[in-house]
Amino acid sequence: MTPALPDFVDDLSLPIEARRARWDEWMVLYEQGVAVLEASGIDPVEAGYRIPDMPFDGTDV
């Protein structure tokens, strides 16, 4: 039995539609995080080390 991958890993065995749905969900959370930073008076660019890198950029399609 193969253990489940952690959430931050882009599971390449999933169909592209499922991976795209995960990416879309992640982007909503990312944008909400940016909004929280801005509402707190924190520049998201300056706080970039607090925001994780994008897990899927579409280059492997």
C-alpha cells in the first residue's frame, strides 16, 4: 500500500482536471492570505518568505 502524499506535493498520478482543481483551491487560499496581509498593513512582497511557492504552474501540461 502506497502512503498518501502530503498536501503540498502535486500528485502527478492524478488526472489534470483533479490537479487543476487542487491548484484552483490553493490559489483561493493564497489570495485570501495576501488579503489578510494587506489588511494587516503588511506588504505581501516584503513578507514573501511567509507565502509558500505555487505548487503547480502548468508547465508540465
